[in-house]
Amino acid sequence: MDIIERDIYALIASGDGIKAREIAKKLNKDRSTVNHYLYNSPYMKDLCYRDENYEWYGLIRQSRPHVGLGDYSGYYGTVAEFLELTEDEWFQMLTEGLCRYGS
């Protein structure tokens, strides 16, 4: 996923329906570029849908897109520190992270 795709998804996921022309205007991008991503990106096809009014919605509403396990688990550290965690400790951190994001 590139930066344009991520920005498009962030707008869709943070709102309550948005048209391609509004996305293009907010991102200062050509509408054909936005439409290319909306209709051709596997990522968009998996995480977004369009209604009969051509408004786009995220399947999961969020104020910002999640970029990795750290967002969910709240865990930020080295690989060595991560490997020292027990499965129960890791699962507890993951559960707390999911609760923070309303999942």
C-alpha cells in the first residue's frame, strides 16, 4: 500500500460516507487517480464498499488506519523483549490493545 492509498483509506474510514470527488478535493488529487485506487486496489476492495449513491464507507470505522500489530497490542519494543514475553502476557497486551480500538 502506498501513501495515496493509505490517505484515501484514512478519509473513508474516518467518515460516514464520502464520494470520490470529495476525496480527490481533500487530498488535492485528480479524481481519476482516486477512482483508480477505489476500483482497482485489492486493499480497498477488502476494506471498503460503495453504496448506491456512490459514497464510500470503511468496513471498519476508525479515526486513523492501523499500521501494525503494535497499534493493536500497544507493544513497542525490541524483538528480544518480545520473545521474552509469555504467550499469556502477549495475549493480555493484545486484548488490551483491541479494547482501546473498540475491536
